[in-house]
Amino acid sequence: MHPVSMVWQPTPYTVPLLVAALASFSFAVYAVRNRSRGEIPLVRSFVGVTVSSGVWSLAYAAQLSATTLEATLLWNRLVWVGVAALTVAWPVFVFVYVDWTAWIRPRRIALLCLVPATAVGGIFVVGADPIFYTSPSLSDTNGFLVMEYLPTPALLGFMTYAYAVNLFTFAVLGYAALARDGVFRRQAALLLAAGVAPMTVGVIGIWGLIGPRFVDLTPVTFAATSGLLGWVVFRYRLLDLSPIARDAVFANLSDGIVVVDDAGRVVDLNRPARRLFPSAAIGCGVDEAFERAPAVTDLVSRDGTVDGAGSRGTPGADPDDDLRVTVDGGSDPRFLTVAAHSIAGGGSGAGVESEFESPPEFGSTSAAGGTVLLFRDVTERETLQRRYRALIEKSPNIIAVCGTDGLLRYVSPSIERLLGHSPAEIEGRPVIDLVHPDDRREAQRAFECAFETGEPQAIDHRIAHADGNWRQFDTRVERLFEDTEEVVITATDVTEIRRSEQRLQVLNRVLRHDLKNDTNVIGGYANLLRNHVDEEGDDYLDIIDRKVETLTHLSDQAREIDVALHRDGARAEIDLSELVTRLCESLESSFPRATVTVSTPGAAVVCADELLESAVRNVLENAVVHNDGDQPIVEVAVDPDGEGYRIAVADNGPGIPAVERSVFSEARETALEHASGLGLWLVHWIVTESGGELEIHTREPTGTLITMWLPTANGEAAKAREAVANGEAAADAEAASASSDPSPDPAP
């Protein structure tokens, strides 16, 4: 192989290409030397772009200066190295710049390298001729030799691929320029121009509209675009500031950020800040920007600094340490905390200037300083705190917090209303100080158990009032949080409730025991008097007997009501057929003058309160006792109704007074109502507790109809018993029908 003769020719493009190569390699050296100041992936991809464009420019300058076809094709191989490398480096740089991390993974970069690497490999193994060029030759063009050729399909395919990749990256940069603002919008716009210009000039040159047709003007344009690249690198600090960190920390931060210069003008702000302060805009004064929050204006205007030291808060610190402001929003105010930081002038502010760059007309922030304001929206937290504070302060209970040392750390204001002590004089004292001496041991044990087990503890004890009296309290003690050594105490004043219970117990004892004993004594003496009075006195003795019977019945009802109110309301399976039949037989025995008719199925099993028998007995007895007719008539029927059974009790009495019927709608007993209403109240209580329904109707021309609906029992045993009973009843009815039929049996 003979060495290639290196005879050079001057061209009008050699100098621009050498300038482009020198600028590219200089940028690469600068990036490598200063890589610690920026993001490493961005610096590396930038070095890849500059080195690739430098290789392309330098190799193409040598290709155009060569005077033989052999030398031209040799340098052309290096040209394709630079082209292929730039086809990979440029999109990687753009993806890193916009933080498209999914596009810079090793597998996707390898896929991006597939076409360029294949092309370069083929050129070095076979040569550009015949892969990309057909019949290459040197031809004189404007006084210098240029290689002319016919493009192959491979060359057209590679160019189509490269242009498609470039167009995609241009679209990405265009979107970044529109989406960002400030210094980062300018960065993206200049990078877009630096990428679009070479490709555009190159395409125009291919069509022969600029310069010789076979001269690639793309690397020549690098000489001009290197100026744009230098402007981005040095003026807008491309390698020191990438929009990745700014987007994450500034633009996409949920907190609002506003940068104000020393002249009191806004030089930068993010979207959350714009939402909080719609009147704020770059270039406006703080008075206009924070017209809805004057306290912020006062903070910024304080001698042009913040507390004279440059900081009122630290991002991420407890907002309680920062300035609190309320943004007037009419019916929807916003509660904010403000952390302010001064930007020192001179060198210390250079980094801040790059991060929050002000427009040229506003001067240099780094030279004069300024303030960065961080607004944190705590409306939701403040609203919750106010709501919980109001709930505690307005609570009818005393709420306190006690530590493991036994000292009260917080007491709600309700203690002044309930015990006459102010929270200030109670906080800091031992928790058992106000507890009655006889109850202190139990209270102390409950506090200790709450700390040790974490389970809530209940105490019934007495607490001293400021007037010297003792008040009865039901208190609940439980851990405030699992990871804290504090308990919350909720004390409910039950003094009046206890007194009422004691009074009711006394009255109940009098009504149930003493009254009944005395009425029995009265009845006994009345019977003794019958032998000592004439016939006219018998009527008066009969009145005494009826009143004694009424009072005795009232005492029995009071006992039943007391049992109903103080039991757990257990339910049982009850056969209404058996129960109603038995109670009706007892009613006929007790009241011989009454006529009682009963209609029931073989079995009607329901699930009801165990006191249902008392309710049915009351209804049956009321139908006779309060009947002023000569012959009381009571008709009782049990029939299936949907998912249950209904008991219907009808009489021919005078009807139930409206004042007593109110217990069905109001479920209460007042002093204005007759004592006989207690029986109806008891019936209503038991049926309701059984999950049933009670109704009362007036019959015409006279009488009352009371119905009680009760749900069926779901037990298998109850269903089986009901089926057997109903089957036996049907068999009995069939047998009775057969025995009463006079027709002879048919012949066998």
C-alpha cells in the first residue's frame, strides 16, 4: 500500500470549519475541567456533543482541503465517525437536559447507537464507497476540488434516520422552552436554535440553494452556532444550572416561592405562589404582589433585610417557628407560614442569581441582594387545629393531658365551668391532687395501668370543687399516642345523674315495696270492715278494693318496667300460639264475666324479648279492666304476616284516651298523663326491643284494636317445631271434618 499524498488546497470553508472545531474542543475541555460544578450526566452528554461536532468539523476541513480522491475518502471516514457520534450524543444530551430518565437507560442508548454504529463499522470495513457513495470523483468547483457522487439507498436511509431523530429532539426542546420560564426558557430556546440552524442550512445546501451542491454546510454552520452555545454555557450557566433541579425544587414544589430583589420587586415566582397571590408578577412591587397579606410586605420591607440577619426561617423547619399570615380570600381565607431568607450580595449570591435570575432591566440580584420567600399553605392543618380546639374548649367534659411524672400538662377551659378552677392554676400540679383521698389509690392504679398496658381505664371517683364540695366524675384514662409517654384524661361530671339515680331508686323502692305493702294492709282492713258496716257501706268498701287493686297493679308494672330497663334485652324463641292461648285462659279465669275468643295456628314461633309475656298480658288485662260494659268481649288472633306474626287484640271497651295513646308516638311518660299509661309504655318498650311494631286503632262504634307484629325465629329447631305443630293442627281439622260428614264411605 502506498502512502497517501497530503497535498492541501485552500477553500472558503476551511477557516470556519477550523473555528468550529476549535470552539467545540474548547467547550469540551471547559466542561471536563468544571464537571464538579454541574450535574455529571449533563456534563458528560455535553462533552459528547462538543467532541463529536469537533471531530466532524476538523475531519471535514481536512476532506475539503485534500486534493486526491484517495485522501478525500480517507478523511471522509473520520467525518462519518463525527456524524455517527453526534447522532447519538445530541439526543442523549437533550434527554438528560429535560430529565427524561427513561430515555437514557443503557438499553435504549444501545438501541440509539445501533444504526450509527452499523454505518461506521461498515465504512471502516468496506469503505464509504460503495456503502454510501456510487462513482465518487473529484470535480473542480469554484476553483477547488470537491468530491461528487451518487447517493446510495443506505445513505438516504441514514440521513432520514438522523433527520427524524433531530426533529424529535427539536420538538422536545421546543416544548421545554414553552413550558419553562426565566433563565431556563432562554437556555432551551438557544439550544433549540443551535440545533435547528445547522440542520436547516445543511438541507438547503443539499438542494443547491446555498453554495456548491456537494459541500455539506452543516459543520460549517457550527462556527456560528458555537457562539449561541457559548452564550448558553457562560451567560445562562448551562453546566452550572440545569432545569432538572430547578423543576424539582422550584417549579414543581408544592410550596410557593417568591424571589424579591433589594428594591422590593418580584424577580421570580413559581406556580403555587401565583395561585396564592394572583396579583404577583415578575417586575411588580411587593405592595402590589402581597396586597392580600400586608404582613409579608412588612417582612420584606424591614430595612431591605430579614431580621437583620438574613433569615426568619429554614425550609423544612417547623412552621410554628415561621411568620404566620392569613391571606384574605373572602369566605375562604388561606392560612400560610412564611420563611424568609436573604440573598447576600457579591460572590455569595452568585449561585442564587443563577437559580433565580432577574431580567436585565431589574439589575443583578447577586450584586445587590434580595429575599427568597417560602410560603407553606397550612390551611387544612390550621382548620383542623381550630376545629379540634373548639371541640375541646366547648366540650362539657374536662379534658386533660398527663405525663409519666404524674403532672398535668394541659387542662381544657371547661374545668373552670365545672370545678371553678382556672386551667393555669391546675396545670403543672399532680393529677391526683384534686381527687378525694378515699379514691386516690384507685385513680393512681388506673393511671399506672394506662401507661403499662396501653388499654383504656375507667374510674368512678370524686373531685374537689373550688367551693369545697365534692363532685362525682366518670373518668376515662388512655394513652394519647403509642409512641408518647402521655395519657389523655376525659372526665364527665355525673353528680346530678348520680343524685337522680338515687332518687329514682328511693322512689322505685317506695312504689314497688312500701306502697304495695301499705295497699295490702288497706285491703286487709277493708275486708275486716265488711262485718261491721251495713249494706250501704259495702259500696264504699268496693271502691276501696278497686283502688287497692289499681295501686297493686301499678306497683307490679313498676317492677316490670324496672326489670325491662335494667336487663340486657336478651331474646328468645317464643311460640305465640302457646303463649296467647295460655294467657287468654288465665284472663277468663281471672275475669269470669268477660268473653274471650282465641284464634291461633298450630305454632307461631317468633324471636322476641324474654319479657314479651308481660307485654301481651298487659294488653289483654287492659282490654277487660278498663272496660265499663256489663259484658267485656275480647277477641284475640295470631296470624302470619310477611316475615313474622301479628297478634291482634280487639275489645268493645270505651277506647284508650288520647293522652295515654301518646306513648306510642312519643315513647315517653309525663306527669300530666295517667299512671295507667305505664302499662302501654311497657308494651311499647318490649315490642320495640324485640324488633317488632305496635299499632293502636279505634273501632266503630266502640272499642280498641291493638296489633303487635313480631319477627319470626330463624332457628332450624323453631322451623321444625312450627311445621310439626301446623301439620298436627291440619290433621285434627281433617279428622273433625271427616267425623262430621253424614255421607257414607264409598264402596271398596
